[in-house]
Amino acid sequence: MAELEAVVGAQHLLTAQRVEAEVYADYGRDHTEDLHFAPDVVVRPANAEQISAIMRLCHENHIPVTPRGAGTGLSGGALPIHNGVVLSTERLNRIIEIDERNLQATVEPGVVNEAFQNAVKEVGLFYPPDPASKGSCFLGGNLAHSSGGPKAVKYGTTRDYVLNLQVVLPTGDIIWTAANTLKNSTGYNLTQLMIGSEGTLGIITKVVFRLLPYPQHTILMLVPFRQEAQAAEAVSAVFRAGIIPSGMEFMEREAIAWSSDYLKIPLTLPEDISAHLLIELDGQDLEQLYKEAEQVYTVLERYDVGEILLADNATQKDELWKIRRNIGNSVRYNSVYKEEDTVVPRAELPTLLRGVKEIGARYGFKSVCYGHAGDGNLHVNIIRGELTDEQWNVGLRQPIREIFELCVKLGGTISGEHGIGLVQKQFVGIALKEANLNLMRGIKQVFDPHGIMNPGKIF
């Protein structure tokens, strides 16, 4: 404790005795269900050098370290299940440089996603990855899980925008994983290995992102469907027509209703409507976007849809996106829930949706489904409601397993953007063969020979 305090200073070494109970408790939980694990100590370093010193101490003394960003994760990745040290990156919150000439930016992991997006937008640049929690999640957490968001359908996920990383290894060594170049064919791709590693291989302390020119125009439409399956089927049809939306979001009736009520944003939902698609088009040429919108309307004529709402101003667009982004918060407000992050090839989405509802009917649970339909990523929120402790903690294991088995059968996998972390660890064998897992365990051993980095996650 004394050595850790010498590294970060007394005010940045937190214990249960030094700070308010609720403040300290926050470092032992994230947005995963109602789980909580108390760390022995929380450290809040200011830079890579301090993190290096902390990691050397913990490596030498075999002390578990759980890296933590903003705590918005949904797989338990930031939970200190073996107590030990929680290492918070909240003080590493600088946008170091925005390089307009090269369309790049260098940032620290504690920068909030939306703050970074806004900063580059001010100079006409664009960082597309936009998780629903973009207003609060840290970029470091986005990297740890290779987060996506609505714009992944057109622009890709977090991993598609990373050129180079500064990383502190569990031994305390500091490395850069690549170079600040668009091409790099020099050795193994350590950058991509770190992205999605969920804090089990090292701690990211600087990131070099590539950026795009900011799209000047958007068209946003909310499309009501009388049949959920048709909403899912229309997704693939839009792409087959040659249109690539910048957002293609599925929301079943209860999801959009709960969110609009939660936000107090009035939204008319006719009784015969069971699901919605939120479709966004973006680009530099408004006339071309209107032509694409007409093509989308032509595709939608094949389906049993209600009156399509075309957002005609920035306020209305913001409100519709706010409703979509707050579905998770509204579900959390209404009930304790488990969120399963399923993903399949987009054409298989109708089959997945029907399967989820059929499994729920057999096992007696209610689900609220929504997600990034354009890339086949469906979030299945299982509502606790009146389920007993036994049903909630034990009884749901088999139906969740069946949902994941269905995903894999359809050519998908058990997480598209939330990661495996703690809560999906028991299901990872559904998606990955033992040979794959052994390779990953071997990589983990090379990076972290004492097994101190976020132990008990993924495997």
C-alpha cells in the first residue's frame, strides 16, 4: 500500500476507509445486472509511467489487477472478482493531438467517446464508432471490447480505426504496437490482438486513431412494421437494393415504448405496430441521399408497414436517436435484466428473432429485443419481472445457452460488441473450440506469466 501510494499520491489511492461507501462501491460494479465485487484498493494513475510502476509492483507480488474505464460495460469485464487492485484510467483523459493533415488523432483511454467525436467534428473530421453509451463510455473501454454502435453497419467498429497503441504490459514494460501509418506489414499484428482483449493482456495508455471527413448531410426515417419478422427481413432487402445506410436499428414495440416513456418524448404507437426500423443515410451530396431514400421507400413497399416518419429537422433527428440510445437505460429503469449480445449474418436475423421468442415462451421469460439490425447484432434483454432467485440465477442458464447455440448454428457467435468478460465465460465453448481457447491461453501466458491481468475473465 505504501509503495502504491508513493506512485500515485495519497489522494489517488482509494480504500473503503478513505472515501464514502457509495463512491468506493462504484469501483466494484459496472452496468452488468446487479453484480458487485469489492476491490482491496483503487489506484488512479495519471500516465503510462505511473501505470508501469504499479504493474511492476503487482507483477512481482502476484497481485490481481482489474483495469477500469467508465464502468458502462455489460459483460462484467471491469468487475474485480478476485479483489486486489482496480486500476482506473479516469485521469488519462487528454486528447493529445488532432492531426488534420494526416486525418489522425492521438488520445488517452479515459476520453469519453462523444467528447472525442465532438472535438474532431469541430475541425471537419469524423470518428464513426458510436456505442449507445457514447456520452459516458471511455475510448479505452471501447477498445477493450472492440465496441460497435449504430454506425458500424457502414463504417465498421472500433478496431477499424486504430493505427497504433501504447500499452503497459503486466510486467511493467511499455511498448508501441505498430506505427502511425495506414499500411503496416511488419511482424504480428499486436494492435489488433490488444483490441478486444478485455484488459487481460495489458493496459492501453495512448491510442492513435485514423479519421474520416465528416459527412455533411443525413436523412433519418422511422419505419413502423406490423410484423416483427418483416422488420428483420427488410434489413437484408435494403442492402440487396444497393443501399448502405449509416444506421439500421431494430426496435420491437416494447423497446421503443419504454424508452420514449422513460425520456418523456411523446411518440404515437398505433396498436397494430409491433416493431420499428430506424434507418439513417449520410453523405456529402444531399440530392444523392434523397435518391437513396426513394430507393429505400421502394423496398419498404413490399412489406406491411405503417406511416413512415421522415425526420424533418435536427431536433427531431436527435430525439429519435435519443430514444434508440436510451433503450438500455429504460429497461434498466423498469427491471433488473440480463442483456445477451447476440450476432448473426444479417439475413439470419428473422430466424434469430423468432428463435429467441420461441425459447422465451418455452422457458417462461419475457424479453425486450433491439439492436444493430444492419450488422445482425441483436440485443436480447431478458426481464427479471417476477422470476424467483432460483429461476433468475440458475433456471435461465439453459435457455441462454440455447439462444447462443442458435446463433452459432446460424453462422454467428455469442457476442458482437459487449465482450465475454465474466457473465458469458460459461458459454464461450459454444462458439470456440478447445484448440482456439488453448491458443488464446498460450497468448495470455506469454503476455501475463503470473496471470494477474483481469483474472477470471473470458476463459
